[in-house]
Amino acid sequence: MSEPSAFAPLRHKVFAVLWTATVLGNIGTWMRDVGSGWLMTSLAPSPVMVALVQAASTLPVFILALPAGALADLMDRRRLLIGVQAFLGVVALTLAITTALGMMTPWLLLVLVLAGGAGAALGAPAWQSSVPEMVPRADLRPAIALNSLGVNVSRAIGPALGGVIVATLGVAATYLADAISYVIVIAALLWWRRSAPVVEGPRESLPGAMQAGLRYALHAPALRRVLLRAAVFFACGAAHWALLPLLARQTLAGGPGLYGFMLAAIGAGAVLGAVLMPWLRTRLGGAEGLMRFGALGSAVAQAGLALATTGILAVLLCLLAGIAWITVLTTLNATVQAVLPNWVRGRGLALYLTVFSGAMALGSLGWGQLASWLGIPGALLVAAAGGAAAVLLARILPLPSGEDELDPSHHWPDPHAVVAEPAERGPVAVQVAYRVAPERHAAFDAAIRPLGQIRRRDGALAWSVYVDAADPERIIEWFVLASWAEHLRQHGRVTVADRAVQQAVAALHEGDAPPQVTHLLGLSASTAARPAKPA
């Protein structure tokens, strides 16, 4: 079967309308960001203060992404997004009014940029996790790529348009244009008649959902690898984003037009990179080859910007930076989506956004401080060296293939309880008794360890395996969950890929009867108040 076209998702009306509205909204956001960055160079032109604008826009994602991801998994995503867009519209209007009236100060600007970043943080997981609801599974990967392309189309248009507006109408006009863009997005969301998916099993609380998301990441090796690779790349890649306004204004002695065109070149490069990506994937051998290409391309662009002496050369280098950026961003985003099952998709994407924004925010602060010591070219050269060295991580932590089947398998039999209100009871201890010959214990131990990681990933607070001292052929697998409701949710989280792991364990079990499963509930109220611990 042939791969779907890169633009196939646009055949689906809901995706096409929301994608178009989001592009227009992002154009407004980029115009606002250009205005904020340029305004700070007038209010407080130190490298640290200018870099703080970038940090203030991304730091809230680092702080709020996980609760936002949990909300995206628990709430009606359409209503959540409408509320977020309305809040962002109010922030943009406040920026416009205070700037137009001459009331803006450096710290007030940072506070309002921080508020805008908070709104973006609350909405981002809901936007990304809604994509599978808009397109069929066959079109999911090109839809993810189109979302990244849309961001960079807006990046190609918004900064250039923002630079022109700043130069002709003033910074306040960019904020007003941003406010109008949120009206367009809200109208598209009101038009969307979303059919909320049916939630299986007991509904999670917000704190419980956040804990489940963290637990999943802790015990999901594929997700951890993607997050670590993302952290290293974005920490180094933050340098040119944070220092670009000063590079344009001080090093290259340019105006807002040059700054806007440098940002636009990054966006144009991203669009070009998205078009070239299928060809690059074939030539470079898949996701890992794309990651290496993107990391090296970003390092070359940063080193070139450090040495550039003309605006034209800087714009060309920004074009290369954009190609490298979209290559890495799309590869990481698609890989994250591929290794996440639906039940934790919002929270997994939120953790990815946390890593992204945390690396960008902390990187921006670090590169701004380093630039105050070494100068802007020196900081960019150090960032380039770090990005090139990070390519070596590919040998130690290769990206996962993302080919596992993560749909729920529903192969576990439903547990039965005859006690009153079992869903409210806890903790729950589950024991699975196997019969394994002593000479096969080593093979059984190797097979069951991955199953233990799956149990922890999907809800277990503790997990162990024991051999019966009085009967060496009897092995007990034991794990504990916080409540009966959590155990019911665990049943729905087991994937098709997990079934193969469990079958490998069951193949070593001897006897005609299957392994015996026993469920134990905490007896007293005091026991139910806290998870049990292994002896």
C-alpha cells in the first residue's frame, strides 16, 4: 500500500478548517513575538533582558504542560481550547492598550509575555492530542507533519509581516492583529461539532491523571529516549532563537526589518524542509538519519551566524537553520505520537512539550548570560559545538522505531469482586502464580522483567517476583495498585504489543491450567489510605 500524500489530511473538512484557523492564529502570535522582542531592545537592551522575553514565553509550558496534558485527556478538548483562546485574546488586547498608551515597562512586558505563554501551555497538549480525532489513522502521520508545517508557514509569514508593521504602524499594532487572530480561531472551534470519545472504566482525577502520566514516562523506555534526545537538541538550538534580536540589531547593525526577515527565513527554511523531508528520509535512512542531519545543520547554521558580517548571509544561514529545525521537530513529534497509546497521549505530549519548553527556556537564559560574558558570536559558537557533539547520542540512545501496535488488546479477563463498593477500596494486591521448572528460572526471570515494567507503566506502585521456598516450581508475581478503580483502568491500558510480552512469560508456565490470578483488597480503612509496600 502506498504512503498517503503529505496533503491528504486536508481532504477532511474538520482538519482543514482548524488547521487553517490555527495557521492564522500562529501568524498573529509570531507578529506579537516580533513586537515583544523588538520592544524589549528599546526598553532594556541588555542580552539577559532580551533573552528573558524568549524564556518568559516558553517557561510556562515547562511548568504547566503536565496538568494541561492531564486536562486534555480528561476534559472536552474543544471547550478547553475555546477558553484558552479567549484568555489569550485578552492578553493581546492588554499588550496593545498598555503599549499604545506608553505605559509599558520591561517587567510588565515580561509578565504579559509570561501570561501568553501560560495560555499557550494550557492549549498545546489539547491541540496536538485532538489530531487523531480529525483524521483516520492512515492519515495521522501526514497530519502531524502538516501541523508542524503550519507552524512554520506562519513563522515564514508572521515575523516578516510583524517587522513591517513594527516599522510602519508601531509595536501596538502587532498586538492588536494578534487579538483579532484569536477571534478567528474561536470561530473555527465553535463551528467544530466534536464527538467526545467514550471513556472506558472509572474516570481519573486530575492529580491521579498527572501521576499516571509521570509513571508512564518513568517506565516507558521508548518515550524516555525521545525526551532525552529532545532535551539535548533544544537546549543547544535555543541559542539562535534567544540571541537573534541582538544579532540583528547590534552585531549586524540592522533594524526591525532585518530581524523580521531573519525569522521569516527560518520559517521559509522550515517550509522547504517539510517539502524535502520525504526525499531526505529516503536518502538518510529514516528517522535517525533525519535527526543527525537536523542536528548538524543547526550547528553549522549557528556557527555561520556567529561569523556572519552581512544581513544577506545571515538570512541565508537562517534558511538553513529553518530546514534543520523542521527536520528535527517533525521527526521528534512524529516519534512521540507513535510511541504513545491513546489513553495517555495528552500527558505524553505534555511531557514532550515540557522538555521542549524547559530546554528552550533554560537554554535561552544560559545563552543570554554566556553572550554577556563571551559576546554574541562566542555564545553561538559554543552552542554550535554542543549541538554537533550531541549527534553522538544517536549511537547510545537511538530513536525508537514507533512500529509497535498500541491499541488496547482487551485480552485480560475482567476481574471480579463481591465486596461492597470495590472501586473505592484500596490498595489492591494482585498475585499471579506460575509453575516453572527450576532449570527454567533464569529464562523466566528474563522474560518477566519486561512484563514488570509494563505493570508499573500502567499503574502498579510496586512489583516483585518470588519463588516459593517450600515448592521451587511455584513462582509468584506480585504487584500493588492504589485502588480497585486503578486496576480496572490498568486492564484497559494493556496494548497489543504488550500481549506478546505476556505470551512469552506464559509460554514458560507448565501445566494444563493457566496461571492462577488472585486479587487482594486492603482490609482496614487505615490500610486503604495508603499504598501497600513489599516486605
